[in-house]
Amino acid sequence: MSLTPGSELAVVARVLAVRPGLTVVEREGVVVWASPGATVQPGEPWAASADDDGADVVLDARVHRIWYRRASSTSDPLFRALFEVNAVSKLLIDPADGRIVDANPAAVRFYGWELAELRAMTIYEINTASPAEIAAEMERARTRRRSKFEFRHRTRAGTIADVEVASGPITLAGRTLLLSIIHDVTEARRIEEQLRQVQGLEALGRLAAGIAHDVGNLLTVITASAQLAQRRGNADTAGLMTEVLAATRRGADLTRRLLALGSQQALAPRAVAVDELLADTVGLLQRTLPAAIAVRTRVAPALPPVHVDRAQIELVLLNLAINARDAMPDGGELVLSAAPAVELPAVVTPGSYVAVAVADTGTGMDAATRARVFEPFFTTKPPGTGTGLGLPVAFGVVTQTGGTITVDTAPGRGSTFTVYLPAA
């Protein structure tokens, strides 16, 4: 079979030529390359014999299995070539005790430990699953009852990565080990979660907006009737109607917030200078925040204006700042900053954006709270002190504007809400 010079398969073929007559490359049970002198030819079906060893190699996102005979150890030149041939992270694991026998350069870069350090560790020190679960999954991989797994792995830097692992047995010098190929899917999982959150809010927002329209119509009738009764009635009746009208105004305000949650309120976007927007917001905050909270602003020079409804975005920033105040009961620092957005969340349309961040030094949030922070009616405040609509409404307004909001938080480290606003 002829191979295009310089192709990935041609490179592998040259590597495998160090063992002439003993190597077969197959994909889905069909030979795609055989070393000179082999008894099979390209295009023929292939079934491994008992004394064959195999390893997977990824070429152009296609998985090929390369079979060869009598690889004596992990120092075998052919094994080393296969093990280190591409940039996918690979670990060689002893299923008996979970010891990491070997790691390729890509795994060293991914995990952050030196090769000698990884060889002195076990998979139990990297995998966040329970020891019993890890042992069971290694047994499944060893017996080929299962070959693909999803785990969370630790790195030397202390981060936790979501990984997909393809693992299977490989025999070297009569010893059965597990060859695990690790793919980092952390970013993909984060994007999936963002999309699920947006889709859930959109569905709930549509429901809330429908209810808001119906309630608004009822409030209009009640308000008109109360105003008429107030004009025609006596003093006692007029006093009662005043209370009714006050209640209808509160109801109308709630319906506006529900419409914002559903991204269906009327906006009047225009070009707004970001430095002026933050200056006005800080001016309002200084009259409402306690003296124990220091307010700072940081605005990058030459920022483009943003295309927003100024009044609505001011309310968004005020809402975020008030939440930050509540997270700092003993005081702290509140920083409002603005800079060009360098990396964009996957849920926004590509383009030019300004990232406006509201950061506090408060208590922060755990992962469970973080996951629900934009969920309508969810609140960690005591009963009667919060509606659970502030952040969802802010999210709805920013989404309708064409941007989004993200949050970076951890217990004891404060919270940073970043509002991505489209540049004008």
C-alpha cells in the first residue's frame, strides 16, 4: 500500500520499520498497513493472535490499533515510539495496585509533575473518585468489560480537570498493564453547563413573562377601579384606595422584573461611555454602602462605548454591588473594573465586547450555590429579606442586551461577577 510522504501514517510506518515483518496497523479490524514481510496485506481482515501486543494511536482523529509481537518491556524502542508518538496524554498503570508505571510527555505537561514524580505515584493520588470505584473501573478496563470512563483528575497546580479516559490492557514481558489515553474535557463541560443554564432560564423566562403579561392586565383594571373609587368615595374609602394603589404599584414593579427575567421588556439601547457608567454607579453606591466597605474603580484606557440601555445596566451593576455588600457584613473592598474582553464565553455571539467586573472580598460561594446563583427565586438570604429575582433579572437584562454574566467564586475568596456588554 502506498503512503503519501510526510503523512502521519507514513511517519508511523517508518517508526514501525525497526521491527520488519512483525507489525500490522489495523482500523476496525481491517489492515491499513503491514511491515515488509508480513503474512497479511492492506485491505485484509485482521484478528490479533495470542502473542501479539497492541496499542492505540490517533491519526487525524481516527483511532488505529498497532499490533506487534514480543515487546519485551516499556523500554522497548517500538513501545517508546508508540507511547510518545502524539500529543495525547497517556499513562501506563498497574491494575494490581494502581501504580503509575509510565507517562508520556503530554501527560507530564498536563498533570504538572515530573516524570519521575508520576512514576512514584498511584492513580489513586490523581483520580478524585473513591478507591473502591477506581479499583472496580481498573478491573473493568483490564477485562475489557468497559473501555471508556469519565473521571475528575487532580493536577500538581491543585486544579481539578474533567477527563475522558480510554483504557485497555496491554501485555509487556508477560505482565498485564493498563494503557490509558486521557482527554481533558473541562472546557467542554463548562460550556455545556452554560448552555444548559441559558436554556433553562429561557424556558422559565418565557413562562414568567406570560404570567407577567396576564398579571399586568389584571393590575391595570384594579388600578383604574381604585383610582375611580378614590375620587368618588369618602375619606375612609380614599385612604383604603391609596393602600390598594400602592400595592398595585408594587405588583407592577414585580411584573416588570418578571418581564426582564424573560428578556421581554422594552429596552432603549444607545452608545454609552463605560467610564461614565461606572462613575455614576459608584456615585449611587456611595450613598447606600456602609463606610466599612471601600469602593474602587479600575477602567482601562480608550475603551469603546457599549450599546446598552443605560438605566437598565445601571440597575444590573447596582444589584450586583448590593449582593456584594450583603456578602461583606464586616466590611471589605468592592472593585468595579472595565476592560476589553479578551476571552468570550461560548454563549455570546463573537464580536467586540467590554467586560465590566464587580468583585468583592466577601464570603464567596460554594459550588452548589454557584450552580444555582442565576436560578429564579433561589436565595441564601433569610426569609423576608430577598426575593431571589435580583440576579436572574440582571442575567435576563444583560442577555437581552446581547451579552452575558459569569461568576468566579470560592468560599473565603470572595466573588467576581463579570458582565459582558457588546461594544457600540
